[in-house]
Amino acid sequence: MSDLQRYIQNRKIEDAVFSEGFDEGYKAFKIGVLLRQLKEKLDASITPKT
């Protein structure tokens, strides 16, 4: 387990507010990252016609 994973696990145990919102917030962040990567990939694959 990485230091970050250990920190998150301990923080979830110690902080109820953090624990409540973390998983949902992480899912939203991950979806945002995936959408941005897809957009960048699609933009890079479109070549302008001249």
C-alpha cells in the first residue's frame, strides 16, 4: 500500500466529513480526467482540411 493510500485510509477513519465525500468526489474527478483525455485524443486525431 502506498503512502497516499495509507493516508486516505487513515483520514477516512479519523474524519467523518472527509470520509462521506471522498469516494463520490474521487469518482467525479476520475470521470473528469477520462473525459479530458478522450477530448484531447479526439482533437489530436482530427486534422484540419485545407
